[in-house]
Amino acid sequence: MPTRSQRVRKGIRRVFVRTPGGRTVVHYEDKRPGFRRCGICGEVLHGVRRDDERPLPSSQKRVSRLHGGNVCHRCLESMIRESVLAEWAAQTPK
């Protein structure tokens, strides 16, 4: 396996560090994960914590509602409306 400095991928960021001897060297670090996003529209989810912040239980890392932590509230509302309308359409006689 190649050394960490030889890996070329988007998940690694290069950090230029000045050593006490005056040289500038490159340290390779993993990038921090971005914000959680909605699976449908891609909007940033509010009230959802990153997993690396603190060791918390899952109930405190995401919103405790239907599809919490996966879908934003606007997309969830439209999904519920669509399902209710489809249910009503199926119940009405033709």
C-alpha cells in the first residue's frame, strides 16, 4: 500500500507546517466531514450533529421524527401530502 503522502484522493487535504528547523513540510490529514444533507433536495439538515463531535447516543445526534436525519422538513411535508392525496384518490368511487 502506498504511503499516506503518495495517496491522491479528494478525502485527504494537504496542510503546510513550518518545522522548528525552518523547513516547510506537508502533512496529510483527512478532511472533516461536511454537514448532513437532505436525501431528496440536498439542503443542509438543521439539528443534526456530526458523529465526530462527541460520543453521543443516536437519539441526540438526529431529530426524533419520521425520517429524521435523512430528509428535511419540507420534503417530508410534501411526501406526507402526496401519500394522503393518493390515499384519498384510492378511496373515492369512480
